Amino acid sequence: MSTFLQIAVSVIIAQLAGIIGAFATRSSVGSWYKTLDKPWFTPPNWLFGPAWITLYTLMGVAAWLVWRKGGFSDEGVRVALIAYGVQLVINAAWSPAFFGARSPMAGLVIIAVLWVAIIVTIYLFAQHSKAAAWLLAPYLAWVTYASALNFEIWRLN
């Protein structure tokens, strides 16, 4: 498989988490979410899509950088990619919890677990590719920001 195709597959896998989230978000963002009290630092709704598309792309490239160091035949790479997969599943669970279930509290619990999972993934990725670990830094920053936003929405409502 060509390098381009490998990267494309890795990015598409990451983007699937966003697609799952988009389905859950669509049902509530124009109705329930609009009625919530939000903190002053809430970004405009249009910003979330481009931000997440960019972050999922960086995540996919990071996973590819690690995968190419040995694939699943290398135990350390396998563990790092499993951690990546776990955090991707946790990531995909946030939107159905927050928007689908309309539960800022459930979202808060999931995003806290996600934050820890990202830290673990960055640590494990760094063992194989410093560039891959750094590519996850914007993701960690955004999830940190999103955690504060989620907390404030929960607190205000």
C-alpha cells in the first residue's frame, strides 16, 4: 500500500469518530443546546466543525507515524495503537452523551476520562515518534478547553 493511501486510511479512521459525533450533535445543537446557559468563552458553533476536522486529521497522521514504526507486530507499537483506539472510542462517546442524551454531566464524566486517555496516548506515542506525540498536543489543548466549557455548561445549567 502506498504511503499516501496508508495516511488516508489512518485519517479516515480518525474522522469516523467525528462522523459519529456529528450524528448525535445534529439532533440537539439547533434546539436543546441553544437553550442552555453558556459561559462567556463559548466559541461560535461554526468553529467546532473545522476545529474537529483538523484535529482528527492530525490524530490520523500521528497514528500513522506510530504504525509505520512496526505495525501490530511490534508490541510497543501495538499497545500505543490500542491506547489510541480506546481514546478514539471515548472521544466518539462524548457527543452521544452530551448532545444525544442531553446530559452535560455525562459529557463531563466522559471528557475527563478522555483527557486522561489522551495523556496516556501521547506518552505511548512519544516512545515511537516524538512528532506523533506533538501532533496530539493541539488535540489535548482543545479537549482541555472543551472540558472547561463542558464543566461551565454543567455548572450553569
